[in-house]
Amino acid sequence: MTNPTTSSLAAPLTLPCGLVLPNRIMKAAMGESLADLRTSGPTERMLRLYRRWAQGGAGTLVTGICNVERGSNEPQFIVVDRYTDRESLRRWAAAVHDYDVRILAQLVHPGRQTPFYVARHPVAPSELPRVRGSRLFGRSRALSAHEITGLVARFAEASAILEAAGFDGVEIHAAHGYLVGQFLSPTTNLRTDQWGGDLERRSRFLLEIVRAIRSRTPRPTGRAARRPHRAGHAD
């Protein structure tokens, strides 16, 4: 008799956006710390790691931290912006697609959790004291409304760059105390403008990022489960 759990895990999954995942197993995001220290792009060690993971049986791999703003995190983490070498990103996606596996990039801005040695006064939704119990992060300064819209655009730009490189989608990191999560939390979002207050306004930063990404990256058209030609949305 077929094990229903095993058969369900092995079955392809079509997302509402049309992207087909080969099976129901996904590798969660984990920080690799394998970026090039000079360029903050993927290295050969990163590519070898993802080839090995792609051989492991998961249908989808979610990358570790991909920063949307250069100079906002430690240099060993990937940055995706206009200065990123596009060929290295294409090789990263191809290393996974060679095994008919999908790859989603985790997009991040650390906000107030930018290390002190990177930024003495990191940005956040509001001016905030040091993260309690940690000497790694400094006192933050509040983002201006103009800076917030600029960061929304950076998430969208990074997504468009990744799509062009062959990535299948992105994951917006809205947890673990990073910037998007800081906007969502009433503890760290003390704003009284359109970006803070009740839950609807605190959610605006995240929702504007999603809208901007969708406006820059067209949705796929329900292709079959072989190697995708265009990136899609992981709705």
C-alpha cells in the first residue's frame, strides 16, 4: 500500500501564481555567510553548496539573507542591487535549476539590527534605543517618509534583478526583528504618520513592498514542472 504522506510530499504543487514546485519539500532560509567579501556576490563555495542541496531531494530552496541595501549588514552576506554581478546570480540560479529544483531569494533589510561596526546609528521605523541585552546594535534613527519609499523601491529592484537572473521568486523576511518586522510591531513602530499607528498602517510597508515587486515582475503562465524560464511569485 502506498504511504499517503510520502506520496503527498512527492507530488508537484502548483502555486496560485502558476509556479509549479516539483514536490512539497522546501529548504528553509539559513544564513550561509559565503558571499564574496569584496563584492558581496555569490562565490564558488556558495554555488557548490546549492548544488549539493539541490541534489538532496527538496523541490524548492530558499536562500539565506540577500540584502537590498549595500552597507546594511556584514559583508559575508549577499547584496542584490544595481552593483551586483548579474552573471554570478545567473550561475547561482542555474546551479539549482540543473536539478529541476526551484530557488527563492530571501530579501532582507536588517533595520535597527544592523551591526554597530557597520552603522553606528542604523535606520528603523522610529528612533529607538539599543536592542535590549545586546551590544551589537546601536541606537537607531527614524527613517523619513522619502527614505521609506526608497526602500520599497529597493526591494522591487532586487526582485527584478533576481527574476532576470532566473530566480523563481522571492521571500520577504518579515520576522526575527528585521526592518519589515520592525514596521509591523507596535513596540518598534511608534510613528504617527501613514506608516505607523494601527495594524493597517503598520502593515503598509510590507504591503507596498509586495505591490512594488508585483509591478516589476510579471506573473508566470502556469508552465509545467521542468526548468522555468521566468521567475514567479511565491504567493
